[in-house]
Amino acid sequence: MPTVRLRGALRSRAGDLAHHEVAGRTVADLLRRLEDDRDALSGWILDERGHIRRHITVFVNGERGTEDTALAEDDTVDVLPAISGGTR
């Protein structure tokens, strides 16, 4: 199964677990299953239409991924929320 690595607030919402093994043939399929498995993540990664939210970036094996990116059993999917803030 592909391994999902969550960062930032998403990791906190998932119970501070950094790695999750989630079945999925595409990135969108995997993210739907992840949100279904982890209620606290529901709506934080995918919007109400099932699309990746604007502020979420997904990488598959270090390359930028899209909802349609196909996945293999040994792939690693990194899900990163946007980082904002800073100093003046």
C-alpha cells in the first residue's frame, strides 16, 4: 500500500501519526480513503466536491502530484498544507 506522510496541522489532526498506509489507485482515491479513515481530517484535504483544496500540495515520490496521478504499492505520498505567516 502507498505510504502517506502528513505535515503540519494535518499531522496533528491525524493524531500526530506521521505515516499512514492507505490503499488507492490514484491520489484522489487515496486522499478520500484517508479522510474516511481519519474523521478529524475530513474536509481539510479535499473540498466538498472531492477536489484537493488550493492550500494543499501533494507530492508522489518527490514529484508534484495531481488528483489523477496513478499510484503503485510502494509509492510515498507527501501531503503538505500551505505555510503562512512570518515577521514584518
